[in-house]
Amino acid sequence: MRQHFQMFAAYNRWANALLYEAAGQLDNEELNRNVGGFFGSLFGTMSHILVADRIWLHRFTGQGPTYTALDARPHDNFTDLALARAAEDERIVTWIDNLSDEQLEATIAYTPVSNPVPVSHKLAPGLSHFFNHQTHHRGQCHMTLTALGKPSLSLDLLYFLRQKGQVWL
């Protein structure tokens, strides 16, 4: 399982880099234009992904920032958000690289932000959700870029895996 999650951590970093490269071509109005997504704008959705990642990593590790609202905006400009995203992706990769099989089987307990009732489950399914959540919201970012008339991104996992030097195929 650890290698599986290492693949997803590397894929997550790659996909986020592509997304942020595309978003970096937009002006401030485009980044913040409400196109009807769940978090409104591209900036809002990208902020949510960072916030949710930090909430989950705090649950998993007990370290790093956490939030009490899923629509929090920890940064008010794209440059700072992009720097924070890159740092968070490195944090994810490093943490996953150091996980043991025993840790993946361990039970974690936390209280969700959206429904404050304590829950517990094994770490591995929590990590599956963590990476699936990122992919889900990157899909919304893809839709937002399309709604803004920008080129489509190829963010599929297999595109990442087909790159030269990938070890997962």
C-alpha cells in the first residue's frame, strides 16, 4: 500500500503543478470570477484544496495548520497560494515516503469540520479519501478553466504514469 500512496503523492504534486501553471496565466479577475463552482471561483476552489489537505494532514500527523471552515482562504493572492501549495505537496510526498505498513493499518480518530461527530477508521482508507478528494476538486478547477475559455488540462493519472522515468508502470 505504501508504494500505491507514494504514486498518488507524486501524481498529486505533478497535477497541482500543471494546474497552478495554467492558473498563473490568468489575471486576478479571472482567478476570482465566480463561475458557479461549489467554491465559486478557481481561486476559491484551489484555496479549498489546500485547506482540506492541511486539515487532513493535521489529522494524520498532528502537525501543521488546520482550519475550522472548509471555505477558508489562507492566502489572499495567487503567488502566496502557489508557494503554499508547492510546500504542502512536498510535505505530503515526504510524509508518505516515511510511512510504515504499521502506520497505514493504525486507527486514526478526529472530528470532521462539516459534521462535528467524532469518527475513527484506519489510516489507509483516510489516505485514499485524501487523494480522491484532491482529484475531485482538481476536476472542478479543470471545469472552471474551461468555463473561462482556457485550454483544457490533461490531468489523468495515466498521463502522469506514462512520463519517462515513472516507476509505477
